[in-house]
Amino acid sequence: MISKLFRPALAAALLMPAATLLAQPDSAKEESYVPKIEGLIKVKLEESFYSGHARFDVRNSRFGVRGNISKNMGYRTQVEFNNEGKLSVLDAYATYRVSIASISLGQQEYAFSTDLARSPMQNIFANRSFVAKYTASYVDTADKVRLLSARDIGGLLTVDLRRWFPVVLKAGLFNGSGLNNPVWQERFNISAKVEYGGEQGLQAAISSYSGRTPYAQRIAMLGGELRYIAPLFTVDGEVAQRTYEQNGKHTLTAAYLQGFYRFYLKPNTLARYLAPTARYDVVCNGMYDSAAGQFDAQRLSVGVAMGVSRKPFTGEFRLNFEKYIASRKPDNFHTDELLHDKLTLEMVVRF
């Protein structure tokens, strides 16, 4: 008799040949098996307008390799060299593709929120949104606030229906024990996402994630996304809610609306483009320090990005100003710069 733990995984495997029968034959194309090397460095200087304190910070230092070993099988590995001063493996997975379907096994993004999983290069602001920063947080058994990474170890099934209509379906099973931590589980955490839209134009998505934290507390997240992407501008919004159990049931809600417009400049100028940016986000019942208590806050972020190449998201200088309105402040507000108004100058490079 098949264990209840493996029944969802078996069902996902059975969908692969079904997807093959639904699909039209692939046109012949030559695959490249040369590995693609990629990396990212993000550094910043920021100052708190409340305390007057400032700091330099190497926020990210990433290196990765991706590629294919055959027409149907690919891989990706990525390492973060500065995860709070430590080295951390981010991605380590293999993907098998059969026509419109693919299944990835290993440590990878579990496909909840686009903003939670957005790379530092693709994030147009120096600091992450409240959705990315607080939605996946929880309190551990030692009463410390922890964060579920955007990645976990498990399997993700993707069915791409864009041959017929612009929909992509994703469903995953994950340990729920966090990065680089393959703990034996009684049951897996479950993720699901439905994406609508192409590479440009109107896009929408709904997603969910449910199961347990690494400390066995129940957690559930639900999110919705809507954006419009054009060659020169993007308008992007998300709302997410997370419930978890820790001495009772708690609910956190976060949302943001952001956008930018890119102005290309003459080739002989110092920059290739300028992109004014603006974001409004809000969080209710947020928590980043369990001893300081929960807080409610709004934030307005405005800035400008200066690109050094015509291709966006390869090399930028970013100047951001953040204005916070905390209607319910944590107890350590005066000594913690996290919710202070601040100015940030950032340099970010991708190769």
C-alpha cells in the first residue's frame, strides 16, 4: 500500500505522460549544452534620518551556473556568499521536461509570491517590499522571529498551456524545513500557483502555500498578483496574507503597488537610461522581533535608477528615499533603524 506521503508525488509523476499526449509535437531545434555562468553583486550605503546612523552593506554576492545536458534535462545551482555573513546554497535542482510539462527536483523556489522570489537585480528598490519581507515570517519555539525562505527542498510540477491560452500551472511538494535542511517529515508542505499572461501586457496570478514551519507550527499563505508590463514601464501590485499558530492564531496582511518608467538617453551620456520609481506598501500585524511586539506600518518609497547599459537589470545605480508611517510601533522602534525614514544609495551588477 502506497504511503499517504507519496501519493501526491505519484499523482504528479502520472501527469507527465498525460501532458505529452495533450501536446503537439515539438519543432526540431538545436539545444545548447554550454553552461551559463551568472552572478550578482549588490552593495549599498544607507542612512537613518531618525537616528542619524549610517552603514555600508554588501547585501548580496551570488554566483550560479545553469544549463542543459540533453533536450529534456537541465539543471541550476546558485550560491549566496553573504547570507548574513555566511555562505548559503540557494538553488540546487535538476529539471526534466516533456513537451508542455516539466518537473524539478531539489532546492528551488516553491512558487508562492513573485515578489518573495524576485532576485535582488529584478527588485527595482534597494529594500524588499513588506510582502517579501514579512509574509513568510513566523515565530519559532524559542520565541524568535524566523523567515521562510523563498526556496525549499522538494519537487515542483509546471504545466505550460501557453500554446493554446496564456496560463501556466504550478504545484509543488516541499519538506518545509528550510534551506539546506533535509529533515525527515511526516507530511510535505504544498504550494500551488496559477499564472495568466505572456511576457508583456497584462499578467495575473493567485498562489497558496500551506503546511508547517520547521518548528511544526501550522502556517498558511494566500496571495494575489496583478501587473502590466510594457517595454518602457511596469505597474505591479500584490497582496498576501499569512496565518500561523504560536500561542494562538495570528494573521498578517501585506500589500504593495509599485511602478517605474524608463527614459533612454543619448549614447554619449554617462548613463544609458534613467528610471524614476515609486512604491506604496502596507503591513498589518507585522513582526521582525518577537520581544518588540507586532506593528502596523505604511511606507512610501521613491527613487531613481541609472542604468549603465542599454539592457535593463544588468548594472544600475539606485537612489531611494523611504518614508514610514507606523501607526502601531514596536517597542524597540527608537533603537532599530528598520522602520526609520532612510536614504539609500545602491550599486548592483549582474553578469
